[in-house]
Amino acid sequence: MGLFSFIKNAGKKLGIGGDDDAPDVEAVKKELSSHDLGTDKVDVAVEGDKVVLTGVVKDQSAFEKAVVAVGNTLGISKVEASELKVADGAAAPAPAKDPVFYTVKKGDNLWKIAEAQYGKGKGAKNTVIFEANKPMLTHPDKIYPGQVLRIPDLDQA
């Protein structure tokens, strides 16, 4: 746990480089902070097409959203987050739990993803997936192939 894979040529373009160029560290920091996820104690490093996140986030949700926010960036193929800790009100920050992510395929929509992840007849839980991916998702119909989404546990959603 701690190294997450993304599709390098899918995602939001930051900066002015070519389609395969990884964005610079300042562009990634700006993108991460633009989502207001509670990541003010997170350090960002860019190593080629990999982003390394270290520091502390407020909770598991912020951890997962931080990984997805930077991973869904054009030119990024990996996010290393093994040194990103979760505060969760504890005296000492702890390692994050293993998150569940889903990579969108052509023809997917949130209803289909909810049924695939939660079981047949649970398509209405698509709103849980949408809410779990805000503010990176602004509309339930605006997902694209290659995008990675958080899939929250229904018990904690």
C-alpha cells in the first residue's frame, strides 16, 4: 500500500508541457490546494511522472482525495503516499487504510460503477460515489475513461 497507479495520458492538464510531460511541483501543489481538502500539512514532490505525497492529512477521506486529485493529472502515472499519514484526531498520525479506487472505462457511468462495486440493484448508491469524489467531480455525468474515482465503504459513507 502506498503506491497508486494512474493512466499517464488521462486527466486534467496542468502547466504548459506536452501531453506526456509531468507537471512541475508548483502546479501540482496549486492543484491539490485548490480542492481545499485539508492538505495544508502535505508536502509534494514530483519525480518524473510520479508524485510523492508526505505529511499529514485530517482524515482517511482527505488522504484518498489527495491521491486522486494529483493522480488524475495529465502526465502523472503514479502517486507514492506511503509517508502520508492520517491525523483523525489521534495523538499521533497513523498510516492510512487501504483505499478502494476504480478506473473509469469507456461506457461507464456512476450508476454502472455503483452496481459493479456494491452489487446488483445498488446503482442508486451512485450518489455516494459522486459525493465521495467532490470537489474533483463537479457533475455526476462528467467522468472520463482513465479517471480514477474513490469508492467509499458503504458502512462509512
